[in-house]
Amino acid sequence: MIVEQRTYVLHTGASLADYLSAYEQIGLPAQKPILGGFLGYFVTEFGRQNELTHLWAYTDLEDRRARRAELAGNEQWQECLAIIRPMIMTMENKIMYPTSFSPIRSLPVSSTDTHTAFAGQPRG
């Protein structure tokens, strides 16, 4: 399994709310059935402002390549890109491999490892 981390920084004048709205309503519904493996989408509270990070899991690099190629031909995804691309100032992409002790190491993602975000634990 691999995890792709994509981090975008929006232009100072771009509206984070407009970006997230377009992505949630148009982009994500196009991506999820094609890419699969959606792990999450995050915004920053502290540090660099207007930064968004999303995580996607794939079986391997070939799985990622094939799914991304299919997504590139999707009309709904292209519609979303036309809206959000002008808002993006920078993009950074990382491919990460889980360690042997990571609570997620394969697809589908599931874990019974206690004291992780994937297993219930009492808070107190």
C-alpha cells in the first residue's frame, strides 16, 4: 500500500470556502468512485494559512497511475479543476509507504490496534 499526500496552498485572495464548496460538491464525488482509498482532507488552523492537505491510499504506484489517468478523462473532474485550479498557488505531492508498525498497512483500511485513531479508546 502507498499513501499519496497532496498539499495545496491557495493564493492569498482566494476564498477557502469557495474552494472547499466546489471540491466537496463537484470534485470529490468525481474522485471517490475512480480513485477509491480516500483517507481524508484537512485544512490548517496554525502555520501556513490557506493550506489544504488530502490523503489517498492506493495498492501500489501502478494502481495510482491507472486511477489518476482515468480521473484525468472525467468530465466532472475537469469541471472542478476549471474552478479550483486558478485558486491554487502551489502544490506539493508525496508518495509515502507505511512502516511495519503503522496501524494502516494495507487496503481496505482497517485496524484493531488499540490507542490509534482506528480503534475506539476511552478518553479521560
